[in-house]
Amino acid sequence: MAISSGAAVERLTAWGTKYHYAKMHTGDPGALGTANAATETTRVNTTWDTPDDSVAGTVTMTHTNQLDLTSVPASEDYAYVSYWSASSGGDYGGNGPITSDPVVIGDNWFLPVGALIVSQPCA
């Protein structure tokens, strides 16, 4: 079943309201969002923009704040992000791959505004 663009906007708006914490991973987080967790345990508070339905067939939403981690505790490659409803515990809302330079222990790391994109196909 294809949903309308209006329904896709509603769905992403609700999702972004609930799942506004991002956690880094070195590989696919899996079905529960807990596999391949980065050594850095901080979940970064993420703010989401209004969903964009200007392109036919999909609604997208990007984050509006830079995600910062300071003095990371290990050298590793962040390859995925998982989305959560709380800074610890909470509900898992999904995951996706990211492109990032490797981090070195003690580095400050950031993901620029707009680097995370969530999408919902629609009719």
C-alpha cells in the first residue's frame, strides 16, 4: 500500500518527535539497535527539520543541529547511527549508514547539519 505524501509527512513528524537521540556504531546495529556499538556511549540529542515533500514519491527529513562528541574514548570508524527515544534506555527507532572520517582516541568528532536524512516513500 502506498501512503499519501501528507501521511508520510505526519509519519516522519511523529517519528522525529519521538526518536531524537543518535548513537554511533562501527557496523550495522541490527534489529535491536545494539550490535556493533561504538565505544563512545553518548547518545547525541538530535533536532529534526520539518519533513520535505517537494520531491514526488518520497518525503525526507534532515537534522538541523551539528552532532558533537568530545574527547572520544577510542580510535574507530563510525559507520552507522541508531535512533533512540531517550539518552539511555528508551525505544529503538531504526538505523542507517553514515559516512564519516575515522576518529582517534581523544578527538572531537562532529557530524554536520543535514548529514542525517530520514525518508518515507509515498504515492
